[in-house]
Amino acid sequence: MADEDDDQEQDETPEPPQRLFTLTEAERVRQELEPFLVEAMDCRKKLAIKDLDVGLLDFPAVIDNQDVYLCWKVGEDRIRFYHRQDEGFAGRKPLDPRDPGPGDKVQ
């Protein structure tokens, strides 16, 4: 039972008091944070069609003169797949396993 009391004491660490701002301080911080907030909002819009639960990244590329996305998923050791821009993840196709050289089709 003594262990339970110790756990409860550790969980009840008081939070630091909330910071209070004057109007001038709040306006200064708002001006500093606004560009970051706008950028975060833009990023969220761009990622709204991506599956963050799975952790997908698409990189625009050209293969055989066709606009495609090089497609990587968290957990994969390297980019191994691509898909046409109108196909999405379900249309992933394997890339040639060789590293691209100057004459290869991946640009």
C-alpha cells in the first residue's frame, strides 16, 4: 500500500501557474506566432489528402515522361514504390531495385 501512496504523490505534481499577458505582450507574441500558424494551416490543408495514421509521403517525380509520385510509408527502409498522381496508394507499383543512374528513367 505504501507503493500506491508514492505513486499518487508523484501524479499530483502541481502544474505551474498559468502565464498572464498584458495586451501589449499578447499582441507582440501574436505577431511573432502568426506566420507559424499560417504555415501550419497551409501544411494541414496539403496533408488533408494524406494518411497520417499510416505515415505516407509522396514526392513528385517523372517516370517515362509521366508525372508520378515516389511513394514512401513509415517503416519502409527506402523508397521502393511509385504511383500515378491519379491513382493514390492503392496503385503503388515497385520501382526498379537498382539505384538510378544518369541514364535511368527516374528523374
